[in-house]
Amino acid sequence: MTSSARAQQPRIDGVTIDGRYRGGEKVRLMVDFVKGTAGDSITEILTRDLRYSDRYDMLPAGSAPGLTGAVNYALFAQLGAQGVVEASVLSSGTLHVELHDVSKQLLMQKQDFMLPGIPGNKDWRMAVHGASDQIEQWITGQRGIAQSRIAYVRDNRIWLVDSDGANAGPVTPRGLSPKWTPNGRAIVYNRREDDVSPIMLMDVATGAQKALTGGRSSAGSDFAPVVTPDGRNVLFARDAPSGTDLYSVLLTGGTPMRLTSGHGKASVSPTVSPDGLRMSFSSDRAGSQDVYVSDIDGSNPELLTRGGVGERNWRDSPDWSPDGRFVAYQSGVAPSFQIMIVNVRDQSTKFVTSDGRNTEPSWAPDSRHLIVASARNSLSQQLWVIDTQTGSARQLTRGSLPRAPAWSPRLTGTP
């Protein structure tokens, strides 16, 4: 199989560097010391990104002596590596990256990546993350998720943080419930102050803001927005005197269209299927708070989560995976919640957390990882990344209570 054909294969969860299927095995991979300006930082970022993908056993770069000239495949084989990444920063500032198959003793792929800005700044780091994601695509056929960011709420402001926890900072003076547009260039959220609670659209690069709804208390408070996959509409919940229902408004603004009629019951937390034809949401229309699925216009609603009417379990905050197969949600009795995923096709369910309190899941672009708000190990609530296949977890944030995380799509620069 050629390297280009391998790169076009659909995702598989266990592969070796030569493409043979090995079930759930991880590839034993080493990033050799990167040569050139800021090489140590690049080595660290590439190694960490690939480790965070949960597909590789990363061997420490320090286990191999500094090498020059041809790749010493015999040495890397002795160290247990199936693949090795060789990289160097050229005088032009370009990062040259090569992926080698150790057992076959051949160069699989190579590519140059422009590193804009000053080493260590946001654009520079995002470009290095892009190199990590390309390496993963060479090996598995699916691009990685390092070149992405997470939006979240802290101190009633919208914050952004890189997928590895770097560059955390606020981007709005106020804001709740952020969600990304499909191109990753903007965020929708609701702003609540005094008697106004509109849905807002913010350009991440420029900070420009636009109100999509009036959000006056006389009409109701608007919250929990989400953008449809085609980028044309925003679905949101409106808490009005007649009840809480779901509405749709154009991303360019206009008159919202009502999608549900709860007659006093609440429908909240909309999320849209990747094909844009269906939505999932949380509602107490049958007595208990459960997750439903319906057509995108609110018609043909069906219960998605198992459980009898009147059960005390509270199922909320659904999020549809980018591959369309699963909906993640929080389930439990307050204040104790865990994250579950439900297979949309057969409605089978699976717990993906069990420690502490875990809420508000948001899928990564790979449909494998989730970002959740979690209080575990007797620590205060922080954002944690969960691998839904193995259950492994890593802490992403530090500081005062973060919540309502939303993982961006894959990015090509710094939003």
C-alpha cells in the first residue's frame, strides 16, 4: 500500500506504523530531537500532541543519542520504536517533518510547514499543532485534533484555551453558553445583563460583536445557542412566560422561528446532527428530564435516552458527535452526574466517566474525545479531556471554576 493511499483510508482505532490492523494496540512512536531554532519546544509540543491523541505509546526523545546523516533504523528498532518522526527548522523558518517506518526502513511521508510569528506565540504554536495533526493522518488516515481550541465560561466571560491547555484567556466582557460556527471563525453565545439576554455572534479574530436576537425580557430570555452544520442558522432556547421552547434564527439575524411547543414544559440544550437533518435536545415533556431526537424543524420527536417516565435521573446537555454516531449527555441525580453516550442507531448506552461529578460534554473533532466540566479527586471543578474508548482523563484548565466547554472544529490558524 502506498503512503498516499494509506493517508486516504477511513479512521481505524488500532494500527501499526505499516498499516496492519492490531485491534486496540498503540503505535510505539518517537519524535527525535528537532534540530534548529526552538527545536526543544517543537519536540515537546509534537510529542505531547501525539500522546494526547491516545493512539500512541510515545518513547522519550532522550532515549536516542543525537544523530546526523541517514536515519539509523537499527538503533530505533532496538529502542522499541515502530515509527520515528525526524524534523528540523530550516533557515527560512519552515519546519521540515519526516515520518519513518522503522521495521520497513523507509520514509513514509514528508512535508514542510510554515511557522509564522515568533517561536512560542499563538500562531507559531498553532502551526506546530498542525504538523502533529498531519503526522497522525499519515499514520491512521484521520487528522488529529491538536490544532483546535476550547471555548468555555469563567467568571461569566467567554474564554478560549488551546487543546493542550496553553494560551487560556478571556475574549468577551460577558457571556454564557458558547458554541463554535462550523468554520471555527466565530462563536455564538448568550449575553445576560439586566433585562436583556440576546444571542450574540462574535468574530474570534477581530472581536467584532453582533446581536442575533433582541433578548428582551418581555419576549423571553434567549440562551444555549448552537449553529447548524451548514452555518446558516442558530438554534437556541427561549425562556418565555408561556414556557421554554426551541427557536431558529438566521446567522445573519432576523425573526426567530419557533420549533417546539412545550405548553409549559421546557425544551433546552439543542444540538444538531452533522447532516443537519435532525436535532437532539433535553426536555421534561414526559415528566422527567430526558434527551430527545427530532427532525430539525422540531417535528417527529422521539425519546433517545432509556428510562421510564417519572424516573429521578436527570438527562441533559446533549452533544452530537461529528461522525453522527453518538450523542453524549450528562445523567444522574443532582448534584451527582456522570457522562454517558448513546448510540443513535440502536440506543445502546455507555458510561464514559465514573469519578466525581461530570457535566456538560462537548465532542472533539475526532468523535473520540470529550471535554467535560469535572470535579474529581476532591478537587474543584475544572475542564478535563476524556478518551471515550479507554476512559483515560487529563486536566486541561487551572484556576477559578470553568464550565460550559465547547470544542472547536479543526482549525488552520489561530482564531
